[in-house]
Amino acid sequence: MKIDKLVGERFKEKPSDCVIDSHALMLRGGYMKNVANGIFSQYMPLKRITKKIEDIIRQEMDAIDGQEVLFPVTLPATLWDESGRYESVGSELLRFTDRNNARMVLGMTHEEAAVQLVRDYANSYTKYPFMIYQIQTKFRDEGRPRGGLIRVREFTMKDAYSFHTSQEDLESYYQECYDAYNRIFARAGIPEVITVKSDSGMMGGSVSHEYMLLTPVGEDSIAVCADCDYRANMEAAQSIIENVADDKLEDLTKVYTPNIHTIEDICEFLNSPLEKSCKAVVYQKNMTDEFVVVFIRGDLDVNETKLTNLLGEAVHPGVITEDCGLHAGFIGPCGLSENITVLLDKSLEGATNLSCGANEEEYHYTGLNISRDVGEVEYHDLAKIVDGGICPQCGKPSIKISRGIEVGNIFQLGTKYTESMGMTYLDNEGVEKHPIMGCYGIGVGRLAASVCEAHHDDYGPIWPISIAPWQVHLCCLRADDENAKALADKLYADMQKDGIEVVYDDRNVRPGVMFSDADLLGCPVRVVVSPRNLNEGCCEVMTRTKSINEKVAIDDVIPQVKKIINDMFTDLNK
């Protein structure tokens, strides 16, 4: 490929609307172009990168007996009715009607399609286990697209679905996929990806892991223990709080607190720390608008994912009206209406002498002791884990909160979809049962952007050899010099004959322009032909990482380039 024929512009200025480096570099480098909010077209360099990622994924999926299939982008809503997700999934699912007034959806995930494909085939235990996968375009009507390909609305994804006759068989295959994912990310150039326990969310199931690339620009918060190997998404991380009871228990006392509504203000008014307060957070159930009040220690925040999982339905922040029985800013656990769902976080267990609302305008209580003043209650883990918190695994106060980009996920789905969609098989005793499913996903474009985010400098991406758009960037300085141009043309032709992926810049432009474009394309190896080097009988060979920069005799250029490429692949596969 010659640069002067490569469609797409490369430019120096950073786009003003880019908040992370990978987004800016992939726009500046002519990798993609915005079409609509969260929707991009891909130029040739990015298409070559994503194709190589897809090839790596296919190789690893095929190696664990995956069978590639293809599901439709557009699906009938009746399939999603069967699973119950047509109503339960929010506005992220794009719903529409076709010309015949049939209800349709754009697939944002394909569990329903996977079950529909195999439920007639897999009616006997002899057909199990098996795994099917696809690499397909999906659409999620994301409310807040950001970061270029990191969070988009239309995207390409590999999703795989395995089917089993026992939990033990699923767990065994789950481990195979777990290991295959580690190989995929290592081969793609980001072996530093870590796995974290995660919440299954709308996917369902009881066990799930996310593969996270830790980076300050990540959109997910990860709890990582500094003293053991515990790692979990903040949505799934258990919050452990140890309270020490005061030596002296105070009486429950009502205090006049005029014009004070926030937990910070009441603690300041009472000259009491936040951790000695009981905070009320009000929600309403999405389906019924029934009020749910969560009481939590004042220095902590509610983890809404945990709350949703406990309730079994989604919630939204409560809107307190005059006739709802709640007094905004003065809500407490003593004497609250029985018509309201009340939940207490475990952070309050064992706490004494707390301040809280008195359920009366302009009044709070001090000296709250829940076991004495409220009675026997059940506590739930509803808080977000905090930096410096207690590790659920080793018990030490060594939790650190980091940011990360989710580049893949795996779920043990159980029978959520096979049961709701009526998929059954006969076991070896003729008993009808529902197969057990696993689900395994990787976002292709997001992975490409994540590699760029992990490996770049101020001048452009530094692509790993395995997914680089081209392996070699050949630059001919002074293309108007007959001898330099002739040698560069010969090297270009010989590299192509030898199967080396090469992009060739023989434009008559300044060296600064040529090298700037080369940096933006980020090819691992660069070969520079110039009249000055030609006079010395050599070419300059360097790597994008700048770890190699040497002058190589003309006859040795291609052998040396091959050696560097082979060494790079070897290092990736270690």
C-alpha cells in the first residue's frame, strides 16, 4: 500500500471533543470518522487492525472447539418476549416496527438468538456439550457514548454461547474460555489485562468475570487488594465495615435542627463525624413507583447495582412529595411508615450512638442504637466498597480503587434463557431437562482502542506486531533522488514478495511530515531510505518503540527486518 493512495487524512491538531488519547490519535491518524453520536466508519488502517484481532479470536475460539455461526442483526421481538427481556431491558434496546407492523429489535446481545438456533437440534444429551460463536455487528442505544471506540452505540463483538448438561461441565469449559481469553489479550498486545469478579447485570447468571485494562481513563471502578489477588468490579465488590460499639450508650434524643437537610450539614451542626450518622437514601421501583428507603452509614454511598439485584427490579432516585409519608432531609429508621420498603446496609450493624432523621420536619435524633430503638432487623450489603476498605478475601484494610476499561466478559448463565425459552433435552435416563449455558464476549473495536490507549506516545499509537495495520513503514526521503527512489521501490517490491506487510511513503514531502504520518500509523518497524544513507551503502532500520535504531547494509535490510518481526512475535507469545 502506498501512502499517497491511502484514503483518509492524518493531521497534527488534537480534536477539541476528544477526552482520551486513543480517541484523538485514531481520529488524527485516519483510522475512523464519526458518522453520528457513538457511530463510526473505519478507514483501511483500522479495518486491518480489527481483522487481525478477529483472526486471533477465531483461532483461539476454534482451538477450544468453538463453531462459528452468524445471527441476524435484526431480531423479532417475540424472541425477547420469550426470555422476558423485551420489557425488562431499558432504552438501550432499540425497538421498532417493520412495514408489516411486526415488532422488531436490533440485537445488542444474542442469547435469545443462540437458544433459538440450537433448541430444536440439541434435544438429546448425546449432542452436548458444544459452543457456538459469532463476530457480528451489534447496536446498543447507549445514552452517553464517549472515548471514541471505548463506549459506542454500534460495534462489532465476538459473543460465544456454550451449552452443557451439568454445572461441573460448564465450570470446566468456563475455565477453558477463561484461559483462552488470557491468550487472546496477550496475543493482541495487552497481557497486562486483569480479571475481576463482576456483576452479571441484565445477562443473568451467578458467576461472571470481566477482563479489565487498568488505566486512569477507564470508565469502570475496580477494587484491587494490595496484599492478595482479590480483584472485583466495584458493582460486585463486597463492602465490609467493622464498627466498634461505644463504651457508653446514649439515650435516643430528639434534637431541633431547623433548615438542615443534608447529612454533611447535620453532622456539622451536631459536631459529629459522618461515620456516626445514619443516612437515608430514597429510591422508587421503576415498575410500581413504590418507595424504597436505604439506610447506610453517613460516610458511604449506596451501590445501586447491589440494590437492584436484591430487589429483583430496577430503581430510580425517589421523588418525595407532600403526601408520600417521607420528610426530605429528616428521614430515619424509627417510626417510618410500614408501607415503605426499608433496607439497612451492613455498615450500620454494630454501630452505636448514631444521628438520624426523626421523620418529622426540622428534627433529628441522636443516640440511635438500631437493635434497641428499631428492633430486630436484617442487614444487607448495599454499600460501595471504598479506598482503604477491608478486603473480602484476606481481611486486611488494603483495598485500592482503580479505573479500568472492560475489554471482555464471561458469564455462567445457568438455565435463565433455556428455561424461559423452553429449550430442553432428554438425559440418559429419559428425563427432560434444561441445558446450562455459558456466555463469553469481546468487543473488537473497544479492544483495538484499548491497545492504543495502553501503548502510545505523544506522537501516535505503538501497535503490537500482531495487530499492527502494517508490519513495516518504508519511508523514501528525497523521492526526487533517482537512486534513493530506485532502492526504495526495490525494497517495497521485495518485501511484498517475501510476505512482509508494508506501507510505502514515496511522497515528495518534508521529512517531518513523513515521520509524523509514520508515527500516527504506528507500524512496529520503520525503514528509511535517503541519499545520505545510500552514500554509506545502508538504510536506517528502527522500531516504533525506539528500542532499535541502527544502520543496516542494503543487502541485509530485509533479513534484519524479518528477524525483528519474528522476535516481536516471539516476545508476544512467551
